[in-house]
Amino acid sequence: QVQLVESGGGLVQAGGSLRLSCVTSGRTFGSYYMGWFRQAPGKEREFVAALSRSGVSTTYTNSVKGRFAISRDNAKNTIYLQMNSLKPEDTAVYYCGAGRYSGNVPSAIDYWGQGTQVTVSS
């Protein structure tokens, strides 16, 4: 069983920074890609960033490129999302997820964390 627990959200002024953490269990890294997603009130959950099971490849949604960075610490079983130059439109509940592969192709998310609120004020 894979368990994911997010933390690090909070209230920050526009232009500021936050670092989100997602502590994992179940030896997730070798089998799953890890992703960050967000959901604003009244909107669908959207993809933000992902890190491959190798820990080498990353991908980001266009709106956060150059501002956000996903990384992992194998010793701590933790995935991070460093968020810089935050904007009010980044306000959302942020979730981490562990996704399966179909062969070498990323597929559906199998496990979700509980979410952490990020609020960016102007």
C-alpha cells in the first residue's frame, strides 16, 4: 500500500515562495512516477508537475514553467514542489499522486495524498 502525506501549504504574498512536501511510503519511487496536481474551487483538478520513476525526467504545465520545480529526496522518501514567484492564480489545493506506467508510458494515478491549501494574495 502506498500512502502520501502533503504539507507545506499556507498563505503567501504574490511574488513569494513556498515549498510543498509529500512524504511517501511503500517504496513508491521505483515503481511510480510522482506528480503534483492542483484544484481551485469550482474547477477540475489539473496537472502541475511530474517526476519520472528514475528521478531524472521532469515535466511541467506551461503556466508554472520557470517558476516551479519538482524534486525528490530518496533518503527521506519525500517529493518536493518548490514554488517561486507565486501568483494569485496559483491558489488551489495541491495534491501529490503516484502514477502507474503502461510499459514505459505514464498512465493513471493510483494513489493520492490528502491535499494542502496554497493561497496567494495580491
